[in-house]
Amino acid sequence: MVTRRIAKASRAIKEVVSKTILFEIHDPRVKDVTVLDVEVAPDMRSAKVYVSIMGPPKAQDLTLHGLNSARGFLQKRIGEEIDTRYTPILTFVKDDSVKKSIEAARILQQLADERLASGEEPSTETAPMIDAEAELRAQADETGDSADLHDEHVEDERDQTNDPR
């Protein structure tokens, strides 16, 4: 069970790491990285940072190596931004869930295209999901910012529901 304190620390670390990777790390190996989630240990001495890295496997490994090289700098920035007793030791974990969801959307789109080509009626259940995924990718491509699509989407939903958080 994650306590409110741990969840809050996790969100704060995610924000600091995302911002630092995007604006302050100038290592050419570190590119096309999206911070998806951060799991902080209950004692707050360690944290797993789940990242999605776009590109071929060799480039992903190189990017992960660059992130591990920048780990000390990222921990320093966390220590400066977040007032805690301990600065967590970061561990980077490559998360392929975004790639898997894009691949699943591609397969669903291919099936819908095949049904359309064969004269069958396309399923109305998968079309909105595929359109939403394509729209999010198009927005990321336009702005050139793939850092936190999920967070922006959540903030947009909050704005629409007038949620004060």
C-alpha cells in the first residue's frame, strides 16, 4: 500500500527528473526519453524511474547508459528541489508499455482496414481508441515534446471537469 507521502514524493521526483532530462541534460546519448512513473521505496532511500525510450534497441541501450551516467546529477537536482531527509538513489528501468500500446493500436487499425476492405462494417468500439492514440502522437510530434503526454492529458481532463487539483 502506497501512502500519501510516498505518492506525493513519487510525483515530485517524476516532475524533477522529467524537467531535468528535458532541459538540463546535454548528453547526446539522452534523447527521446519519457519518464512514465517513479516508484519510491517506503524508506525513501531508493527510487525506480520507469522510462520509455523511442528508437532502435541499440539506441535505447545507449540512452539508458547515458541516464545512468547522469544519475548523480539527477539525484543532486532532486536534493535541491525536494526537501527530504534522504535523497533517493535512482535506478532507471526501461518500460516498453508505450511501444506495446502503439503496436496494439497499429494491429487494431490494420484489422479495421482489412474489415473495411472486405466490405464488413468496421467495429465502432476500436475506432475512437485508435483516433485518440493517433491524436496524442500527432500533438507530441507537432510540439516536439514527448516528455509527459499522459500528464498533459490528465491536466486537460481536470480543466474540463473544473477539478481544483
